[in-house]
Amino acid sequence: MWKFINVTHNHEESLYWIELNRPEAYNAFSDEMMDEIKAALMEAERKKDVRAVIFSGKGKVFASGADIKELKEMSPLEALFPRMQPLYEFIYQYPKPTIAAIDGYALGGGMELAAACDLRIATERSKFGLPESKLGVIPGAGGTQRLVKLIGEAKVKELVYLGDMINGAEAKHIGFINFVVGEAELIDRVVEIAQKVTEKAPMALRFAKQCIQRQADIPQEVGMLLENLSQAYLFSTKDKTEGVTAFIEKRKAIFNGE
């Protein structure tokens, strides 16, 4: 049984919450925290009734990035084989929908964690930034790659070169954040959006995610073939039959992920 200290996790109906729990360190990512996040995600993947995973941060910070104390001691070899980058790729490729519920600062690895999620909901007081250049390093968990696909090369260069922060409203304006809400509304809005997601056919969302995320890396004709093959498979599922039948019968579909 895994011992969780640096994160808390909670399974409520179809939702699985993972809360970063190092408020005394502004929810900076230690090696132990990253191990616990991976363990929590694997647990959520095994639970068939979990339809979406939500990330949040304890206290007034979503996540402040890498633990500077650990970063100071990191060798060039360790930097060549980082732990955060493969963890975020695991989150990006995760088969179930992921949602970042962001209140407060999401800096460096915190912004990159949000970028690895499928949907991002932030409060008006949230702050985002990539300040790594102030430490003599660069974003190393998708900030120069995945984030470019989300908000464009020019904006990423601005964030990296200047090291300035942007607020929730600007983050939404540039297409990074899906929804911006007041602090008091965050949890209710996250649950509302997550429940909408969980009402959809799980296999359809899983295949759609793969098609969407692959489109930038493969020729369009290959992407169209992937889309066609995914659709053909979905036509063989019980959920497709249920969805079409429910529509004809004018009732709400009940999907079982089969």
C-alpha cells in the first residue's frame, strides 16, 4: 500500500482528486511528490468508475515548480534524465480526462503541469509564468514544446525571456485557460465541468484525445486515417449503441465504457 504524504487523493463518485500537499514549500515538486502523483494516477486508472482526474494545490499556490533545493544539487546527468518530464508526458497521454483546478501561482513546472492536463480552470487571482531563466536554466517539462502548441512560439518566448507572470484573464485570452472564475466558485465550477465530461462515452473521449494530440505531429492524411480507424472501432462498442438509442428514445445515455 502506497503511503501518500506529499499529495492527498480522494475518490468521489466518478471524480478522482489529486491535491498537491506541500504548502510549506509552495507545492514545489520533490522526487517523493512526483512518485506519489504517479502512484495516485495508476490507482485512478485501475478504477473503472473513475471518469476524470482533477489536480489542485493545497493553500494559495497550485504549484511552484521544481524544488529549488533539489535543483541545486542536481547533476548534469540527472538533468539529462529528469523525472518531471516523463511524469508530465504520462499525464498528457493519460487515458482518462484530466483537469487542472488552479488557484494561486502556477509557475515553472506548475504551469507545465497545467499544460499537460486536458482542461484548465483558473481563478481570477491565479498567476502563471516560466521564470526558469532567472535561475540559469530553461523550462524542462514541456514548456518549450507542449506549451508552444497551446499558446504559440511568440508568447512562450515572451514568458521565458522576460520571466514575467500573467494573470488568469490573460491566460484565458491567449488560449491557455479554458475558464476563469472567482476564487469562491472554483470547486463548484470544476465539479460542474467535470461532471459534464464524465457523462460522455469514455472510449469516445479516449480515442478523441489521441486523435487531437497526434494531429500536430503527423501528416494530415495519417491523422485522418487515425480518425477513421478510431471511429470504426467506436462503432463496434456498446456505448455507441447506447448513445444512438438514447438519442432516438429522447433520454439521457448511460455509458459504461464498453
